Amino acid sequence: MDRLLQILSDGEYHSGEELGKSLGISRTAIWKQMQKIEALGLLVESQKGCGYRILGGLDLLVEELICNELSITAQALLAKLELQSSVSSTNELARQQAEKGDASGSVIIAEQQVSGRGRRGRQWVSPYGCNLYLSLVWGFEGGVQAIEGLSLAVGVAVLRGLKRCGAEGIELKWPNDLLWQQKKAGGILLEVIGDPSGFCQVVVGVGLNVGMRNHNSSAIDQDWTNIDELLSADVGRSELAGVIVDELLLLLGKYHLEGFAGCRDEWLQHDAYADRPIKLLMINKSVEGIARGVDDSGALKFEVNGQVQIISGGEISLRAAE
């Protein structure tokens, strides 16, 4: 099916006979494969005398194009790159690798996730061939203290990559979202494996809405947006993936030296809720106040009745106050 998707990625009609000859299978087998492609959530059109096409075509990920965007420093930090078609979730596969003791710098990128996860166990809608889903494993000495503020720093790294690709105006929402015009454009999920006070490995998961179609988004319960129209005309998903991986590797390679303090000012410059009324949703209550930025550890500075509290994370969601 991967080869069939490559042929159909041009968005043009291809006859069943032509496809069958290209793949060495019968027209009936082609028809069965087309049913599987439709099951991926792709819009397939068939027309008598013309054949089959995928409406709008596909911008499939290409490993060579991804690697072409990596700087010399990032290439040295990259242990391996896996490009997958459909996976349960890239974080799950990366976690399995980390538990086996794989070295820092392992990257997994997929065309689709069938069980994509966001923060607090929520579903991350991950249709085939239109967004970006990637996970990266990195090891840290010093346990959880060494990774304070990392989810925010990863947001900064992704933002840097988006800027390199022409996307301006992206904002950051504490602790792990990227927004465009107050709509969710991407999210970050970190998972820690190992000794919380010694050596641990972190799975850094990044999901970006690049070119998702409305028919794929019925399960999303909040405002969302794509970033494809913000990107430079010559930037495809492969180039975007490569630039994001490059920025992540560069950040992680020096995080043990700088920590979040090294990019705090940059995060504050793009804070989506700076000095705005917000609501924090906790397990059994909600509290309203004013967002006053973050400290050097990445904790939220939250003003309530003139007093600034430090909120370090946990099961908390941030919303604009009504």
C-alpha cells in the first residue's frame, strides 16, 4: 500500500490497469487496496474511464529530504531516524526504545498515529499524511531536576523551526501548546523513564497540525488551526520535519548546560497569555487570576488578588478567563 500511496500522491487519476501493472497485482487487488486507503481517512475519488485519485494529493515524508535539513551539529547528535507509515503513537515506540537503553538522539516520525496521545491522556487526532508526529529520545544525568522547564524549552525549539520555515505569529501557551490566533496549532508531550534522581531518559513528543482537513477533525473538542498557509512556498512536510528535528537536537544537546533559563526570554516574547486574565482548571476546582509569565524553572507566575503564586504544573489546564 505504501507504493500505491506514492503513485497516487500526485493527486492525478491513475487507472486500475496502470496501477496493477506498476505493482504487479490484479485490478481486484488494487480495488481492495483502495478500500484500505479510504480507511486511512483519505479522500479517494474513482471515475469510470479515468481510474482513481486522492483528492488534493499527498505530501509524503521523505527521509532524504528530512536529513538534508540537519546541521552538522545535529547530524552528530542524531543516533538514528525512523520513518514509519502508521504506528500506535510515536511516543509509545520511542518509549519502548528508551526502555531498551537506546542512546540519546533516536527519532521516530510517522505519517499516522492510530492511538496518538496528548497531555492528561487525551486523544491526539493524527490522520494520515497531513500533519507532523514525531518523538525523540534524550538522556539526562541529574534526574527530573535537570529537565525543569523542558516542555517550555521544546516549545521554543519548535517555534524556532517554524520561523525558519516562514511561519510568523505563532504563540506559546503554558505549559506545552503552540497557538496561532488563539487556536491550537501544536502540542508537546514529555514522558520520563528511569531514575527520577539519577540518569533518566525523556521522550519528547511533538504534534503539529500542518494540513489537516475538516473531515478528519470531528473528534477535536477545541479550536484548532493548520500552519501550512504560514509556511514558505518551498517548504513541504519533510523539510518542516527536518528543521524541527534540527532545532530539537540543538536544544537538547546543550540543555544540561543552559536549562530553561537559556530560552526563558524567548518564551516570554511569545507568551500567548502575558498579563491576561486566565483560568486554571485543576482536578477538583478552578481558579481565576492573571498570567504573569514564567520563572527560570518554567513554572507559571499566577497572580490572584494581588499575590503572585508559583504553579509548577501537574494536572492543570490553562484557559482564557471568560
